[in-house]
Amino acid sequence: MHRIIVFFAAAVLLLTVSLPTAAAQDIPSDVYQWVQSSPRIGYYFNKAEMKYAIGSDGWADTNVLEVPVLQQYDWIEIQDVTEKRRWNDGDISEFNNLWGFAGVVHIDLSARTVTYVQAEYLDIWWSPLATVAEDNVDSLDKMSNKNLDKIFYDTIIDYATTHKAELMQRQHDQIRPEELKAAGIAANKKPAPAVVEKTTKEKVKEIIAAYGNGK
């Protein structure tokens, strides 16, 4: 029995040493906001770079949040993701350094939907390992309140609501003036048109024209 316990302990130690460490890349708290941790995944969003999505008209759409998100995997999730990728004949040549997941989500505050516009696996140095196909549109109102993703997205929405003035100020020049005014934020004054210096020939022409009109 003693030999079995020793063998098991040695196997666990060997497995632990051979796995990539999730601490290889620190998560800066001044950039990323921690939301929650499941037994396998830690959820973060980038509060320093979250913003409103830019519409086709060039103006920021204050109904749509654009937020970089981050998920830190533990070793069990790392193994699970790797095995699923192997099962689907995906490239896992660099997945011994898998750290987690990074993406950019669009959260439509009016439609209450969430869409990933960018998603990829990261290695322990936060370099992209592979693109993740995330083409689903999640409806927040159809998700259970206990769903970890819903809790994550709702927390992002709450943060954006609380910091709305800050977000609008961050994109001051991309927010419509009427929206800034409604939020109590002064719009930037348009710069005065640049003065174009006239050439000597143009000045002479003006003098001649003025002389002619004066006759």
C-alpha cells in the first residue's frame, strides 16, 4: 500500500512539473478587472480598453460595448481544450504552452446580445496560438442567471453603466455632440478653418479689382 501511495505522489508531482504554469504571465489589475473564477477558469475583462463600437457612419454606438476579455485556464481545462482540439484534428504542436483564451466581444445593450468579433487561444507569453471559431450570438435574456458567462457579461454591463461618463470622455471625439450634451459633457469646439496665405499675384489682382470697382 505504501508503494502505491509513493508512486501516485510521484506521478502527480511529475505531471505538475511538466505542465505549463499559469503564473507565467501576470494579469495587471490596473488593466484587467477580475470578475469570477470557476473551478477551471478565471474571468477578466479589459477595463482600460473597453469602449463603444464604431458604426458604419464613423460615430460610436453607445448601445454597443466593445470589450477585450480574458480567460485564464487551470491545468485541467488546458488538458481538456487540448484533447478536444486533438479529437477534431486541430494543430496542437504548441499547445503544451496553452495559457488561456482572449477575445473581443460586442455586447448590444438594446438587443441584449453578445457576439465575439475576435477569439483566440493564448500561450503562457500571451502570444496567439490559434483562432477560435466563435460565431454564435448569445441572448442574455435566454441564459440562466447561474450561467457563468451571463454573470460575466452582466458584470461588464454594470461596470460600463457605472463608468459611462468615463467611457464617453475616452471617445469624446467619436461620440455624437447631442449624446455628449445629454450626458452633461461639453463637446469639443470645431477648430477654426486654417488661414490660407494669398500669393503676391492674387493680392495684386485684388488691388486691381478694387481699383476698378472704385472708378
